[in-house]
Amino acid sequence: MPSIATNGIQTHFEMKGEGAPVVLVSGLGGTGAYWGPQIEALSRQYQVITYDQRGAGGSDHPDMAYSIEMLADDLEALISALGVERPALIGHSTGGAIGQILAARGPDLLRGMVQYASWSKSDAHFNWVFRLRRALLANAPIEEYVHGSALFLYPPEHVQQGGVALSERLLDSVRTFPDPAIIMRRIDAITAHDAMAVLGRIRIPTLVICANDDILTPPYQARILAEAIPGAELQVLPEGGHSLSETQPEIFNRIVLDFLASITATAA
């Protein structure tokens, strides 16, 4: 992946395909590699941009206080540096929170947005999940942290049916796992997130999607988002967990492509 200076850091990014631009913004893990099941499908019709966020992957990992606003500043700087005009944003979890802040800044930054398995404001359930994940990160080997976190990401059947391969992939990720202190910085940012005061300012087409069996950001979080963002559409899928784009990629890709087609046609 090439890198570019954005908001005081070097950001690793990748662009694939031609057409209207679409930026894929990942969750707590923060890496563009999360979107593997989407890049090929979307890049047949669109210019797909993926990147590693501050504190993730090949981008810089400054040890400082993080916030969702800072991560939104990083993305806005990346869009500007690449010379991309009004991309659509597909944001997963933390990526959705970043999209909320960016979209609320005005309609000239983004063409449209998908809020996927995201949330508008931390609450007791959300904070308890990350209380447990913090404890694992602070007191257990990284191998246990990645396996414990996976239980919040995938439905039980997905783990049951593909546990061996999934475990191998999780163990492989340990080799490039960031400094736990940086992950704590990123957790601090997401547990402090509260966009309720600005969601009403969003004036771009927005699709809110989640799975009914997502235990990290349950469907009530999606309903809150859809009710607070003017004109937002809500789709709740029966299953897929928090990582719906990975566990149900064909369904997820079809929904996203339909949404992108609708906003591209409107713009034309």
C-alpha cells in the first residue's frame, strides 16, 4: 500500500477500480484489509478506497489521546489529499462513527453513507463489552484477546462451523498486532463517542444496516441511528453478527451495491 501525509501522520491507503469513489472505513481493528470480501465486488463498478486508520496497520501509531473527531479529521484529510470528490462512505462500527462526524460537517464532503453495525452513543451495554475487552487486553496474552474479541464479532454458528480456520487466522494476526497501548487509545475514542447532538445535521442519503444477532452493537443501536438521521433507511438482517460483511458477503455486497447505484443515479 502507498502512503500519504494526512493530518500529521502517514496514512497507508489503496485504490482499486474506476468510477464514482467509495471509501471503506473499518472498525476498531482499523485496517483496510478488513474489506477483502467487498473490494473485488465493488471495484468492478466503482473506485474503491481503503486505508489503515491512525493506530492501525501500516499507518502511523502515535501514542497520544485518540478521538472519533480526530479519526474523522484524518479521513477528511485523506480524501482531500487524494483529490477525491464526494465519495460514498461505507463505515463499519468505528468506521460508522467516523462517518457520522464527517457527514454532520456538511453535505459537500460525502455523496452518501452506509452505517453498518455502528452506534451513536456509548451506553452501559457497549461499555461493558469494552470493559471485558480491556481486561483481556491488559491481563491476558494477545492470543486470548483476539479469540475473546471474535466472540463479539461472529455468530455462534460461524465459529462452530469454521473455528479451526478462524483460529488460525486469529493466531496469524498476532504477528502484526499493534502495541496494546495503542488499542487502548482507540478503545478510549470509541467509548467516548457521542454523536446524538449532530446526527440531525446529516443531509445525505444514509442506509443503516445491522444483523439481528449482532451482540456488540445490537439492532436497537441501528434503530437509534436511523431515527436520528433525517431520511435514513434501516435494514435489519436476520443473521450475520457484528462482522456481517464477512459472514454474509454476498448479501452485504448486494445491499451496498443497490444503495450505491441509487445514490449514483440520483447524483447523475
